[in-house]
Amino acid sequence: MARQTRAQRAARREARGGEEGAAAPPRQPDRPVANGDDSGRPERRPEPRQSSQPHAHPRRFNFIRESWGELQKVEWPTQPQLIQGTVVVLVACVIVGFYLWGADQVFQRLVQNVFLGQ
């Protein structure tokens, strides 16, 4: 079904005439609770509260507080995990270093003997 334009919706409301509440769109039904409650009761969510006072903290303090909250959720590694990760990185660096050193030696001889003819 194609979406209706504003003019089409207005015309439909006018065609309904003097029905009570014709100007307001119909209310969406509440969703059933998805937490395993089989009672079939709709889930009622509280309306968000509107604060009359401005934010008590500047934005940077909100950022620091939220960052600290996220750091509390982090699963920090144990000492054995940290040591194992460090060893893996060091071994990988040594392997890549030897590979690059060997490739450099090969290409150095290739360039000197083939391209430069020395």
C-alpha cells in the first residue's frame, strides 16, 4: 500500500465528518510483554519525565561520568592473560622483523647485482 500524502489524509478526515476525535490519529495499541509473561497484558512504559531545571552538570562532566560507567563494565584481563598477550605480540614482532630483514637482504643483492651491475 502506497503512503498517503498530507492532502489525502486531510481529505479522508474531512470525509469522516463530525466523528469524535476525527482530527487526531488513531492510538497505537500497546505491545505485549516480551519477557516471557504469557498473561497477554500489554506492556506500559512510563512517560519520560520533563525536567523544569536545566542540566545540573555541564556536558563534559556527563561525558566523564558516562566514560567511567563504561569502564566499570569492561572485563579486564587477568595477569596470566596479560602476560600471554604480551608474549604473543613480542613473538609476532620478532617473526615479522626477521622476515623484513631477510627480504631486505634479498632485494639489496638483487638491486646491486642485476639493476646496478656492480
